[in-house]
Amino acid sequence: MLNDLINSVKGQLTGELQNKFQLQPDTANKSVDLAKDHLETGLKSEATSGNFGGILDVLKGNKGATEQPAVNNMIGKYVNDLSSKLGVPENVAKQVGPFVISFVMSKLSGKVSSEGDLMGMLGGNLKDKLPGGLGDKLGGMFK
């Protein structure tokens, strides 16, 4: 679901990055791909550590993306990689990071209403990695 969602908004998002932050087309495109990687890794990490509530608050629209420490952590790592891997100036990366992650999280909002939806979105065999037998409690959907 995450890949499909990002692919569906990639054109819009790269256009926004070019217009608002004057990123070159190739850099804007790579920035979106990098954001996808950071979101996927960060969300999986939060899920396997049992932090469903915080992430679901953001995905349900109960909290803004930057109000959740786990999301801010993802943004920080993303900002660092924008500068170090893509050469985006740090002052620009600090603006791009929250914008892109918040944009994608807002698009996910409403599509995820439960822990099961979140795990389905992330895919993969996460059942055995979930704390306290949570994978079994979610109906074995990760087998």
C-alpha cells in the first residue's frame, strides 16, 4: 500500500519540491524515493517495537505528523540523508523533510484505521517480530 500510494502521488510531490524548494527534477525524484525508504523503515521499526498508538494517531488524523516523536525521528534521519546522500543544502533539507513526510502521512491518513491496516500496509512477514504475541492477536495476517 505504501509503495502504491507514493507512486500515485510522486508526480505531484516532485512538482511541489521543484516549485517550493527549487530542487532539480532528478533530485526531487530521488527525494521522494528516499522518503519512501525512510517511511517504510521507520514505520516498520515503530510497529515491531509496539508503538502502534502513536503512529495510528497520525494516520487517523488525530495528530499532526510533526506532533509524534517517532515521525520526527524519521524526519530527522531523512533530512540528514537529503544532505549527505543527495547534496541538498542543509537549510533546504530542513524544510523539505517535514514537508515530504507530512505530505505522505496525510495521504495515508484515512486509509489506515487499525493496527491490522498498518501492518498490512507495511507488508512483509512481521508477525514473529511483534512484541507480546501481537502477531497472533492480529489474526495471523502476517503468515
